[in-house]
Amino acid sequence: MAIDPRTRIGHVHLTVSNLDRSLAFYRDILGFEVTAHYGSEAVFLSAGGYHHHIGLNTWAGPGAPRPPQGTTGLYHFAILLPDRGALAATVRRVLEHGVELEGASDHGVSEAIYLRDPDGNGVELYRDRPEDEWPRGTDGGIQMHTRPLDLAGLLAGD
């Protein structure tokens, strides 16, 4: 039996080593709003007044180490922006704050920018193309791909 097609992933909750540093990244650079604090060890953030899209906590202890590279765990989580202009504005803000981009891909169905938060968690910033623009095969199935994204064109509004 398939899951109900209206199902969505509601939020991500991350363990971080420094709450203030992570809060500065998600609030001041990406632009999420603080909706609630849970004592001095957790904070919840959202876009548009939702209760929370991102939870940050130091429950593993302040200064907790990153998981070693090459182990299982979170690869990345994705933040869906409403349109190409919003994606470009967010990427500009990221770059203005000196955050290094790890990649920029055109997947046919979406345009995606990849980076890491201060704790090394993978973050994808993306926008979906309208469904009628998705590349499809002769059988009607989605034909996603990974091609270089024209980052300069995105930032210029092309």
C-alpha cells in the first residue's frame, strides 16, 4: 500500500555543536525566523509563521564533534524556495556571507545549490520547475539528470 500522496516532510531537527553559531546561519544568512526557544539548548525556526521547519539543539552537549566522514547519517536536507527569484536571492545572501558553495546542479525538474551549515550538515537550496516542464521519457516517466547549473545566469535573473 502506498503512502497518501498528500504526505509531505514537515521539518528537520539537527543536533549542533554551537547553538548561537547555527542560529546565526539559519536565521541571519538563510533568513528563517525564530518561532520558539526550548530553554537554552534548542531553538525552532520557520518561514512564514509555521510552527517550525528547522529545529536546532545541543542535547549532545555544546561542542559535540561532527560525525566522521564516510559514515552513515544525513547526506543533506533540502529547502524548497517558491520560485527562481527567491532561490537567487537566497544564494546571493549566502555568498555575501562568505559561505562556500559545494555545487550547483540542474536536475531537469529542479535547480539546486549545495552547501554545508556550520556543523557540516549538507543543505540543498532549490526550486522546482513547473511540472509541465519536467523532462519525460517516451513512457511518460520523469527523466531527471544532473547537469551543471548556470549559477551566473541564476544570479543575474536569466
